[in-house]
Amino acid sequence: MGLLSNRVERSDIRPGDHIYTWRAVYAYSHHGIYVGGSKVVHFTRKKEIESSDSSDSASSLISEVPSECQTFPDCGFQLPNSGVVLTCLDCFLRNGTLYCFEYGVPSAVFLAKLRGGTCTIAESDPPEVVVHRAMYLLQNGFGHYDMFEKNCEDFALYCKTGLLPVEEPGIGTSGQASSAIGVPLAALLSTPFKLLAAGPLGMATVTAGMYCAGRYITDIGVRKDVAKVEVEKLTSHPGFRLVEDEESVNKQSEKPKTLLPMKRKRER
């Protein structure tokens, strides 16, 4: 257990674990649920028709769907109009380091963490329940991806806890998103106290204190505006914003596709 992240080895993770890896030199992290067999279910942007316009660099940066996997032919399984994808562990990590999200941490440990999106005070449900939620959402979707309201960490947190905001959220349960908003907000709100602070050191102390407090009150294990929602009833929950278009509505009458097991290619 470190102040920044909880680094683990591949042999340490088990089905139902919430794992993540850092991207772009620790600028942000990508989260998923390990379901066993070297497979990870995670949430990203929906599949889009390829375009000759390559100017949308932000979209390609956030997309976490592998173009081709040399080990698992079924790696990258993703239903149309869904952002939930199944990939192998190697494609999920992209040569990055493996970390395991921590659940049920004491308040003191949570506050001591230097960054959000690495742990929560909330308790995790049993591993078999977590895997069931992840696999169910792989076949049924998790709605529209939003960086601040419903991102990959929100997906993993729901799979682990079953908790969602009761009403339409202005910000999701992601600690990473809360931290991104909390840093400038804490600096802004601490400005009125600058006369009480003893110079730059005092100002930094006040800002850091407000940042930690903001992270704490937005943690899913502390918030009072969340409730347990069964995955089978997810789309009827008022706090779950499912964005549909005409294509997805038409596909509701079609027979759902069957997920094929991922098979490792034979070595020659």
C-alpha cells in the first residue's frame, strides 16, 4: 500500500479485482474489472464508424479498444453501440504497470493518499457478484461514456459495490474525476483565507486541506446520495442516464449475440 498507488504483480490479482494502470506519464489512469483467464472488462467510448478525418486526437487518446491482439483472437469483444469491452490483460495494460484499487480503507489512509482514484472507504461485494455485474454489462452496456459523470472508474466502482447516485449526477463516483476538479476548486476556495495563512506555506496547507476534504466527502463510501442498484434493473434507475439513438432502439428486437470464450492462439 503506497501513498500514490497500490502496485501488484500479475500473480497477485484474482477474479473480481478492480485493477488499473496509469497512462500518459501518470496524467490519468484507466480502470477495469479482472474476470479471470487473463481477461479484463472495462469501459470506454462506444464503437464509431472509422473516418478519414484523423484530427480528433482526443478521442483516439481516450479509446481503450485494441486494434489487434497477437495472443487472443477474441480480444476487443464489444457489442455495437456499447462502450463496455473485453480485452486481454496485456492489451489493457499497454506495457504499463499493474495496480489494484483498494476497498474498505480507513479514513486516515484514504486522506493520506496523494491522488484520488486509487482507493475508497466503501466495501467491495463478493468476487462472484462483481464478475457477474461486469459480464452482464458487457452484454447489455453501461450507457453513454462521460469523462466526469460516467467513466471507466465509475464503471469499475459500480461493478465492485453496486452503488450509484440516487438522482441524475452532476459528477459521478470517480475519485479521479473528483481530484481533477478538486485541485483548482480547492485553490479557488482557499483564496479568501490567504490573509490568515502565514505566507506561501500557510496558503499551500489550507489548499491541501480543502483538497483532501473535497476528496473525502465525494467518496462513494461516504456520500449519502448513493444507493444499491441491481445490475438487472440498472437501466430503470433514475440516476442512470442511458443515451440511446434510433439504431440502438431498433437493435432491441434483435437476438443478442453470444459471447465467445477467448482462446489463446496455439504456439507453433
